[in-house]
Amino acid sequence: MALGPERRAGPGLVARLLLRHLASRATGRAHVPRSLEGIRRLLDRPCFPQRLSGLPLRRVLHLRVPGATELRPARLYIPHGRVRGAVLFMHGGGFVHCGLNSHHGICCRLARASGAAVLSYDYRLAPEHRFPAAIEDCRAALDWLAGEAWRWGGRVAVAGDSAGGNLAAVLALLARDGGGPDLAMQLLYYPSLYGARDVPSRQTYGHGYMLTTRLLEWYAQQYVRTPDDLRNPLVAPIFAPSLSGVAPAVIVPAECDPLHDEGTGYAEALRAAGVPATVRCYPGTIHGYLNLYSIMPWGKAAIRFGGRQLRAAFAGRSISRTAFGVQGQS
């Protein structure tokens, strides 16, 4: 369901305060990193103390996991109790920044909510490593995790936010086509899925809501090799000739986000192909709100919701069929 200009929603109170603060910094003399390394250092920070985030878990293991060309850093989050299922989680950041630190708290909470082992993976970043490097790394990590999943019952799922949601959806396509394990679920938080195909929300929320259309274009320029890549299903899964047979999907878009209609539109396309797809959208949310879960209650709710859906999938139960639209329940 597209949110056209006539249905323009506004961000919630906390989001409005955050956007106002960022706008004031942009017009003031705040320091802005001028290098890609500076941006990465700034944005690969947790929103909550890492030690405290890990306290409710049994263990957090620092690993090196296979990538396409080398062993890559990863963290494995093991919750208390009986652990059922394994989740490969891929962080967002436009394929350019963020990493294990920025998404540490999210993965801690997701492991606790799902009762599954969650592997957060540090794939190679653009522009040094353009498409399809990140996919190749994540595919190797998924193969490794599938080989270890017997420890937790054997079932595997993929999850990610933003660019990580894109990678999760791509892995679901590859797994269906024989390039990976039989996935229990794909969990996509405000994913980028449409590439060159336009959607109304890119105009409705293209300026003033954290992520802008101009920034989206910049990320694409860093990631793809040629404009034609933006129609490749491994960059934009909506261009896949068929979506039939991919893993059931749970999609959690942000309401005030240029990518909103990509998430809801992809769910509609999945359902049309006979794939179970659930959408849960929390009111007033902006892109990246999971990383702000310590100050945005909907961030915690979205992680809990995704965790419950993973728990159900690993237990062999059908994912819930929440109706399209904005949901106020947690």
C-alpha cells in the first residue's frame, strides 16, 4: 500500500525532536567528518552501552566467519534457555558504513526475543568493494551458519535492516534458486528493494525525514558498478522474474521513510506470488529507528515483534498475517 502525498504522515514526538536537533546541527558549526573513514567511525557506534546490552544473554562470541575472499569479523549472540534456530543478521548503512558495533544492541535484543542464535556479520563495504562483493560475503556466511545450525535445531533465517534488509531478500532469492539452505523466514526492516523502480514515498518523504532521496542516490552510486545494476534482481529484488517459492517474509517498514512503499509493495508482490508476507508498520517512525531503540519505544517494539515472528517460524508455526497499514500495537 503506497502512501501518496494526500496521506502524508508525520513523525512521532521523539523523531521530531531528533530531526529538529539534527537540523540545528546542520545549520550551526557542528563538526562534520569529511572522510569516509570519519563517517564510518562516527556511525559504527552503539546507541546503548554494549556491556549492558549483552547482560541478558548467555554469551556473546567474537568470531571470524568465512567470506568470499577471507575470514570476516562476526559476533554470535546466544540467549539463555533452549536455543532454537539460527539467524544471519546483516546491518544497514547503505552498503557503505555501520557494522558490528552500531547494531550490537539490536542483535542482543533480537536474540533474546527470538530465542535463536543470531550471527551479526561484517561484510565488505562499498565503494572499495562494490556489488556483488557484499552478497558474495553474506552468501558464504550463510553457508557457514547453515553448517553450524545443527547445534540449534537446524533451521536458519535471514534478517537485516535497510541495506541489510536488501541483502537478506537477495539471499532468500539465491537460497530458493539452489544457492543456499531452506530458509525458515526473511525478516526485513525498512529494506531497500526497488532500485531503478520509483515509488511515491520517495517523493513524499524524500526530504526532512533522516534518509533523503539525494542520499539514496549517493549510496547507489557507491554500491553499483553501472546504472543497469539498479535493475538487477540481486540489487533490486522486485525485478526478479518470479518471487514464487522464496522464504516467508516479515517486513517492518518505517512510516515516514522514502523506502516505505518499497517494503509494502514487495510484500504485495510476494503475496501475489503465493508467498506468506506480513507487514507491521509503527506510527511516526523514520528510517533507521531500530538504531535509536534506546530513545524510541517503537524501536524496541519492532525488535520484539521480529523476534516473536522468528520464534514462531523456528517452532514450525505460521507467521502472523498482520494486515497492511500502520499498526499501533507492539
